[in-house]
Amino acid sequence: MKFVIVPKSPFNFDLTVGIHGRFPAQCVDLYSNGVYERVLRIGEKNHLIKAQSAGLVKKPRLSVEVLPSPGEVDKKAIKKKIRWILGADGDLKEFYGVGLANNKFAPIIKKLYGLKAVHTPTIFEALIIAITEQQLGLPVAIRLRRRLVERYGEILTVRGKSYHVFPTPSVLSRAKPPDIRGMGLSTKKAECIIDIAKRVAGGELRLEEMRDWSLEQVSDSLTKIKGVGPWTVEYMMLRGMGRYDAVPADDIALRSSVTEFLGEKKRVSAAKVRELLEPFGKYRGYAAFYLLYTYALQKYPQKLLL
DNA sequence: AGCCAGGTTTAAT
DNA sequence: ATTAAACATGGC
């Protein structure tokens, strides 16, 4: 199946999905030479998505291919999900309005014009990613995550090329802590990941129903799980739910970024991050995302090796 | 060499 | 109430 997506303008496709190509060790979202590829699980079936830009930042158009072609029933769900993971429907107008009026923030927006926040297909995936990224440097965390994906995720082969699929809750629920520990994750993270997978697979934890809960409701509910704290929930809400009112203020990289790019002297506190991003209102999470992206561009200018 | 890098919990002071 | 330790690994 081939079709065209018209994202809300402006949309810089290569900048937006290019973040994935910056960390090739992460093997679920692929980006190289202008082509984005990843496997989506729809129903019980895996489909490879290939997308590339066929337009301009101010007149965005994406050409998309889905392999194997989905049945009639799944077509609509797949199209909707692709728009979601690419951030095609994100509205930057209000965020840019506030940001451009701030002389410290305006250069960041000008440099990243048309960058949208990408999303994980499922909240579960974002939550597992957040746990693996706790406290570790990004390159290390992504390598550990890759081992998890390689061990527990399915493989979809299309036209002779194999693609990794993010593991399902069901498969991860059957993992044993020592196995995950053996991949380099801490025992605590291993237990936490399995615990969450069991709850999701068992239907007790229905993450997808939390999309329109308040920040506080989501946070209160999820931080009851051992190993899930405020940062994990806030980070997950940005990446998995597209909740741009969430700010992972404890994030060391965000604090560093705010310090450097908003002109502070010493590394700012989480409280200071919240204070400085408060003028962005319900788009403060977008401000956090732009700051984190700016930080990553500077810190990881080259592609990272495996 | 040693400390820091995209946290959070638990247990020992 | 504070502090230490736990997961890997490269850069400064």
C-alpha cells in the first residue's frame, strides 16, 4: 500500500526523524539517506513502514509505503498511527508564538524550525524506553535497549531485509530478571520492566486509556510501580502520549541545556527549569523537547557507532 | 585518576 | 533526615 501524508505545516521531516538516525544502535526506528523505516504492530500483524519527504518544510508531503499491504480493516488504523509516530499533526503555532517572543529561546526555534516531536506507537514502548534510559548516558542506554529488542522482539523480513520489532508486553512478561540483568541492565530495572509487562499483558494496567487523564492522575497511578518515578512518567508522557504539558524537569540533560542555552550560570535546579518553562503554558513540554534536542545535537554531533 | 553522564528505591547511618 | 549503592562505558 502506498499513499501520501500531508502533515500540518511547518514540518521538517528529515530533522524530525533524523533524531533516530543519530543513534543507529537503536534498531527499531531507522533513518538514513532520507528514508525512515520502522515496523508497526497492528492487531497481531507486523507491517513495515517506509516514509520519505516529497515536499518542503512549509509545504510538507510525505510518501509512505506499508509492507505487506494491510487488509481493509487495518488501513485506517495504520494511517492514523503513522501520522502519530511521525508527529505529523503536531501544531507548532502557539509554541512558536511564545518562544519567538523570548530572545533567548528564539534562536533555538529558528535553528529547529519545523521540528516536531515524534511519538512511540504505544505508551508501553515509551515507558520501557524511559526505564532503560534512567540515569545512564544515552549511548549506553540505547545499546542496552537494543539488546532487549534483539532478544525479545520479533523479526520482520521484507524484501530480503530484516527489521527488529519492539517487544510485546506478552513476551517481556515471560522474561526472567537474571536474563535481562545479563544484558547489562540493573536487577531493579529488569524486575520493573517485567512487572510492567505482566500488568499490561494481564490487562490490569491499561496504559492506552490514560491518554486523557490529567498529568497528576497519570503520575500518581504510575509512580506506585516500583522503579517508576516522576522523571520516568514525565518523559514517557512526552514520548508516548504527546502530552506537551509534561516537563521532565529532573532530567540532567534538560537542566544542563536550560543552563547553557537560556543563559544561566550554574546548573539549574528542577524547580528553576519549571519556572523558566512556565511561560510556555501547555506547550512547556515542547520547549523542553527543543532544549533536549539542541543539547543532543551539540553533544552527539556525529553518528554513534554500535 | 577520578568524576560525570537524560533516576529511583531501599537500607544503613 | 541524609547518604550510599546499584547497571555500562567514554570523554574530559
